[in-house]
Amino acid sequence: MNFDQIASEVIPRLSKIIGLGDNEEILLEDSLLDTGADSLMVLKCVDFINDRYGVSLTTAQVYEELETVGGIISAIVAQLPAQAPRVEAAVAATVRADVAPALPVEQPGSYEEAPSTSRDVLIHTLLKSQMDLMSKHLQLLHAAPQASTLAVAAAAPSPAKTADQRPAPGPAPTPDAQAPQREDRFNVFSARKNAQKIVDPEQQQYLAGYAETYSEKHRSSKAKTDQYRPVLADNRASAGFRPGTKEILFPLLADRTDGAQLWDIDGNRFIDITMGFGVHLLGHGPAFVKSKMIEQIQTGMPIGPQSPLAGRVAELVTELTGHERVVFCNSGTEATMTAVRLARAHTGRSKIVVFSESYHGTFDGFLARASAAPGEGAGGISVGRGIQQSSVQDTLVLEYGEQLSLDTIRAQASEIAAVIVEPVQSRRPALQPQAFLAELRAITHDSGIVFLWDEVITGFRIAPGGAQEHFGIRADLATYGKIVGGGMPIGLVAGKAAILDGIDGGTWQYGDQSAPQVEPIFFAGTFSKHPLAMAAAVQTLEHIQQHAATLYSDLNRLTGNLVERSNALFKRLGVDIRVEHFGSLFRYVSKRNLDLFFSHLLFNGVFVWEGRNCFLSTAHTEADIDAIVAATQAALQPLIAHGFMPAAPALSQRTATVWERRFIQLWQAPEHALSVNIGGGIFFPGDDDSAALAQAVTRAVRNADAVLSRFDATAQQWLVVSGEITPQVVELSGYGDAIEHTVLDDLVASEQQIPFAADGSQQLRATVFVLRGQGLLLCLTANHAACDGAALATLSERIVSLYRGEAGESLSSDLPLLQTLESTYRHSPQFDLDREFWLPKIAYLQGVAYRPVERNWQQPSHRQVVRLPRQAVASIARSLKITPFAWLLSCFARGLRTSAWADAGLLAVPFGNRGKPLQQTLCQVTNLLPLLPVDHTDAASAAKQVSGLLARLAEHAAYPVLTGNHDSLPVFASINWEPIDLADSNDRGMRLVHGSQRLTEFPLEMNIYSGTDEITVVVDFIPPLAEHLDAWLQDAVAQATTALEPASPAPATSSILEPAQ
């Protein structure tokens, strides 16, 4: 194999291991370490390379010799055995190995739930798996000549002197003669055996000064770490070791804690965002927990007799989680190990399934990576030294969130005892695969597999019932720890009684003939149900039970605020970091190495542990959030200034797309400007917290550049401006005991009658009306040139979620994606297919003689609203096997064909064009497409044709058919199906207010809102249509709600997509 062949395999796989997105790849000139790869990722990369190519690359070489990806590939080429057989690409269809196949290349988009982002597992895993790596580091240091404090150590010793136990493949052959010339460019790095790594002098000078200042500030922690290193084996004291930063690598030693703060032994105060690795949900040492523990200490801590509190703790767990029985352990690891033993005993099967990047503790049976061996049923491979292969031979490691994993489980279901999930992986909090988990629930239920949820981190963190409550899925068994113990060591297994009966034989009673019925597994634990743990647990769980209504909503809202403000800061500074979160668990993510960033964050008073998972608690406040954001900025400034964190130039402008220009033309003409106003209102009866509602609006659009932009008409570009959307709050009174619907409609209409200035810097307007004694009315008005209806609907939902304290984040505007959106589309094969589809149809439509309705743009539009029984419409649609929208569209279209406006112009339908990358993006990508002529005259056949036509149009929905030039293709009417209707969220206490539109883009515009009980059709039209509108609308509504007679066979006609001439 030559350089290019190896590169084609190595680059995609290494990119996946280090966590790059689906459309990103590491470059040949990139340093693996500078991409943000930690030591475990490096080890995974080396394992992959050695397994795939039969070479003996070492982690030490990657750290010190092979500075770039190209250098690594050159080293592979240099070590390839002569006549080495090509490793076959086939990997069993049912098991996704942790090795990239040669051919075919892994298909893009395999992650349907979220972009794949590989993460290191929790730092505790390093207790076993990284001893090998640490040995190599120590040998490297012992062998290296002494250098200055912050100089990078000299080249590593030869591979034979490392701890890697793999047999050498034999003498290295001559590099492939077909390798390209660039191979020599990278060979130069592997030849520099004794060279020091080049460090920019200015950077080295800064690091030296920083290390001195940092060490002085934390001198006692550093001194004690050094003092006790000979006797205290502590993996945390070496985690993330790099020779260049070894002088600042030591754990902080804590003196005391209180609430959300801690103090080290040097007296430095920190805001804690580690919070005991997620233990301290209620903050450090809440008074009600401490008092109970002190009481228990004073009465004694008997080990042997049972704690009288154990039963109450078990009862609380079942009440909060809905599980039936509980058993106590000492840790999350022990709990999950016990759960697997129970599952195997219950099913009589041996195999278990775990997922890559999940962490389930330090039990040997969980510490496996995906097998590189092809063939169905292949077990995992142990992750490091001391873990026997026999320990993981029954452990299948699959990819989380992927369809292939579901297929694997189905294929081997009869052998699988348990499928274990970390429902939201702590190292990938953005991956929240609801549909995947639901499918797993169905498979395990049907196959008799125990579905085991590891909720050691998510349990009691996201909701009282944990992730199971959040996703609405009940596991057979679940393991818990951390939060439950209120700061004390604890673990527990909860679940179905039929499975938990394997602990004690099942329930029985005194005074009768009952007895245990189930043979128990082996289970024991000296400190299980420890009196102090039970005392802390009962107080913690009772507090959660009493305050659940507000505890989680407030905490999740606080975390969402921190995430949004942090991401806004990173975006403003142009640095490659983002924060992802699940509830109050959050994580800083980057393609770059963030060790120095975290060190500087700690230096500025924010405590982050070595594993980098972060948590907020109920003890944190808005002032803490302010301080964390300020510390983040202070941490980044010197790193940016000295080139450690290069700041990419922020994209501040982009060219308007063809889909936007249709609305821009209207907006920039003063007499038409009001026709681009879209929006409505949300009424919150009885509410009075206008400040919270205004803040929810500001938060929801904090990162949305599309509405924080000014349009340059000369350059036809959007220019991003800084600032925030701050809603105007207006107080009104005098409405008595009840407020009329017309009052709300008039208020919304008044907002929609204010045009957006042609040179304005904000394209979204929000007003909160405080109707004293009645409630709050939020009016949202957007410029259709910057924000389409689907985006506005999503924004409305997000605002409501934030206002109600539910989980939610701000919407974004992905400027780089939007910048290239049109260009990418126009150069794609899809564009050619779309053009081939549309050109003959456009030519046909242009040949039709139209008689457009004359309109006076100075006259305001009129509005009619009709409501249809949803059940009647849905029933007819179901009988035809089409959607309600297709049925309604066909009814209105047939009515127009026989109306006075039959030749007034085209009937058009907007298509959202929102693929996955744009689903949560605030922007305008809607494209208006003409509805082609329908041939059938009977209602059923016409409706089915319309349904088929909509499906075909959706396949070619991005082509710019109607781009604003209405002369050759005049549009008479548009009919739109609105994606949401908040009016039916009665349980959330709100309703939608439609308002009215002063000007419409087309003579007739219809928006259809589907509610729970009724369908609302809002019709805006120009005055000349008033004479015939009522009759047309009544006829169409009557047809839409009248059951169909059985249809006779339809005569053969020309295709709807090839209209008759």
C-alpha cells in the first residue's frame, strides 16, 4: 500500500476518533495533539493503526516524533511488512468494529440522531486503561535528556523500549515505490530522532512566565503533590501529561467547600463547576443534609446491623423513578456490575451489549473496545493492560445511535442478556437519541433482553425520574449513584421486581407459608447501606421530592443561560470552542487541545477537573454565571494574544441567497415593504412576569445572526451587527374581568403594520404587552427576507420553553453554511436533476395566458377566518391515504379552477427546504413552487394526484422557479400549512393570536393551522376579491368536510407532471 491509499483510510478514521463532525477531516499537516486529542484518543488511534496495518507504532512516537498526520502515515508506510497481505475491508454486517474498513469507505450520515463526536471516557477508566500509556511517558522522560522547564522533551526511545507488548512485524521494508513525492516531506520528521520540538520563542516565554505565576498561586497543592508522589499512586496527578506543560500539571488540594464554591489549601476561592463529578446537585454541604449526618455520627455508625433509614431511601427511589425494588451498593461501578449479574441470571444468557464512548465504571467486563476481528458475534477487545481478553469476550461494543447497532442486536438477540446504555453519554451530551432508545426498548422487550440504563450521572440530574422520565421510556433495570448519596459513596440498582428478586429470592411475609421463590445471585458488600450514606440519601431525595416542580426547571434554565452566553462569547471571539449540554451537565468541546484553556480557566477562579465534564447545582446563581463567563473571557485573552488559541475571523457578511431575494425585492420597495412582515402573538392568560418573558425572547435569539443583520442593497449582502433583541414592554390596563379576542388581534395587527426599515439592523421585533389582571401578550414580527415561517414557529416554541423553565437553547444562524448554501446546491448533481425536472414545466406554464387581478398596493388586505372539524378532514384524508393538507389543498385548488379567478395566475405552495443542518437554524430558506395542473375532475382522484404531486415537488423543492419576477409566472394564490399551532397547548396555558396582515405578497394567501380539535384556515386577500370570496370559500369548505362517495374507476388521462397541451 502506498501513501495515498493509507491516507484515504487513516484520515477518516482518525477524524472520527478525535471527534470531528461528519463533514470535517483532519489535514495531513495537522498535529494530532493540537486537534484536541487526549491521551486516550491517541491510544485509540495507535491501536487502530497497529491493528489495521500490522505495524508497531507507539504512543511515544506520536507524542514526540511524528508531529503531523502526514508523518504518522509515512511511518506506517516505512514499517509495512514486505509482501504484507492486505487486511480485508469486510467487517461483519452485524458488528461495527472500532477499525475503519479499507473498502467500502464508511458511508456518511450514519449518525441519524446527531453528528458523531468521539469523546474520551470518564477519567476513572484510566485507572486501568492508561497505565500502559503512563509507563511509556515515564520511560520517555527517563530516557530523554534534561531540558528547560517548559521545553518539550526529546525524542522517544525506540519502540522496543516501550511498554507496548505487541510483537514486532519484522524488519521494515523499503517504502512503496509508488508513494508520492510528498512522502519524503513527512519522512523528515521521523528522521529527527534527537531534535527538540520547535516552540515559538514568544509562546515559550509566555508559558514560562505563566507556569511560574500559576505554580506560585497554587504552591501548596504543587508541593504536596510532589511530596507524596513516591507513596501515593494517583492517576489524576498525571492525567493529560505533556512534557511542555508538566510544571502546571498537578491537582488542586481542597481545604473547604460551601454551596457552589471551594477554597484550596492556599486560600484561593473558586466557583466549582465540577461539583463532585456530578454528585452535588444541591451544592456542597446543604444544611439539611449536614445536620442529619451530624446526628447520625453522634448516634454512631454501626456496620453489621441494618440502618433503619434504608427502607425509607428505597421507598423514595421507587416513588421518584417508578421502579419496583431497589438494592444498595457502594458505587456506580458496583451497581452496574450487579445489574449485569442479575440480567444474566434472569435470562440465562451470557452476552452483553455496550456502546462506544459510554462509561459504566471500572469493572473488567465493561472495559472493552470494538473488536477488529471480522465475523458475527465477535466480542470486544480489552482496553488496556491487566484486563484479560477473557473478561470481555462476551461484551459486544457497538456504535451508539446507529441503525447498524440495532440490526446487530436483532441478529444476536437470543444470546444477549442485557443491552446497557448511558442514555446521554456524559462525553457526548449533544447526542440525545430519543428514537434510537425507543427502538432499543422495543427490540429488548420483544427479545426478552434486559434493557439496562446506567443513570449514575443522569439519574436525578435531568428530572426526578432521570433520563427515563425525560425520554418517556422505562428500563427494566437502572443503576444510580452520585446524587443519591448526597455526597457520600453510594450505588443502587432499581428495576422490575422479577429481576431484583435475584438478590434475596423475592418477597415473602411472616405468619404464613410464603418463602423466597427465586434462586439468588452472589451479592455482598460491607459498606452497602452505610448509615451515613443512608442519612444523606434520605434528606437529598426528600428535598428533591418536595421541590421537583421548580428545582429542575430553574437549574436547567440557569445552565442553558451559561451555555448560550459562553457560546456567544466563543463565537464573538472567533475561537473553536462550543459548549454542549444535557440539563445541568455540560461540556466544552473543540477540535483543538484545551489543556491550556482549562488551566487558565482555573487560574481565573473556575474549578474544572481533569475529565472536563462540568455540572451546575442549585447553589449556583446568576452572579456565578456572570463570573464564569467573565473568567472564560479572561482565560481566552492571553491564549488568543499569544497564538495558542487562534481566533478565526468572524464571518460578518454573506451574499443574499436566491430564496431570500424574492422577499428582499418586496421589502426594499417602500410601497410593498409591509408584505414581508410575518408573525403573530402568543397570549399567556393570568401571567404577569414580563421580565422573564422578555428575557426568554432575548435568550432564544442570542446567537441568531440572521435577525441581527443589516442588508446592504448595493452589495446585495447581509452584514452581521452586534447586539441583542430586547423586547419592548408595554403596560395596558382597563380591560375588566375578561379580554376580548378582538383586542388581542388588534394589538398583534398593530405590530405587524410597522415596516422594517430598509437599512435596519434587526429583522425581528418583539413586544410584550402587560394586560393588567389578564395576562401577557407576546407579539413577534419577523422580516420574511431573513426568517421563514418554519423558523418563526420553532422560535416561538423555543421562547415558550425558556419562559416556562423547560430545557431549551437559543436558535442559531449558521452563517458559514448559509454563505455556501446556494453555491453548493448549484454545483451539485441535485441541481441538475431539479433543472431537468423544472425547465419543461416552466416553459409550459409560461405559455399559459393569464389575466392577473389588478391591485392597488395602497389598499390594505382583508381577512376571513374559517374553522373546520379536524376529525372530519382527517377521516377523509385517511380514507384516501393522503395527508390532511393534500386533501385541503386539492379542495381549494379545484374551487379556484372553477371560480372567477380560474386564469388569474398560479397557485403556489411554499416548501421549507430544511434539511438536518438547518432544522434549528433561524433563517429564510423557504422556496415557493407552483402547483402544476391537475387533470382529474372527481374529488378523490384529484386529491390523490395532488398528494403525488406534492411528493414529487418535495424531491425538487430547492430549484428557484419563482424568484420574484411575477411577469411571466404570476402567482395568484399561495396556500401554506403552518407547522405548529400553540393554540392547542392548553395544558401549558397559552394560545396563538393570528392578528392580521395589512399587505399580502399575492392577491390571495391562505395559512392553515392544524389544532387538536379544529383546523383554522386564515385567508388574507385584496379588496377586489371580496365579491366572490365568500362563495368560493364556502364551497371549498363544504367539499373538504363532506364524506366522499365511493369513487368510480378514473379514466386514463395525461400525467399530472406532464400537463396536456
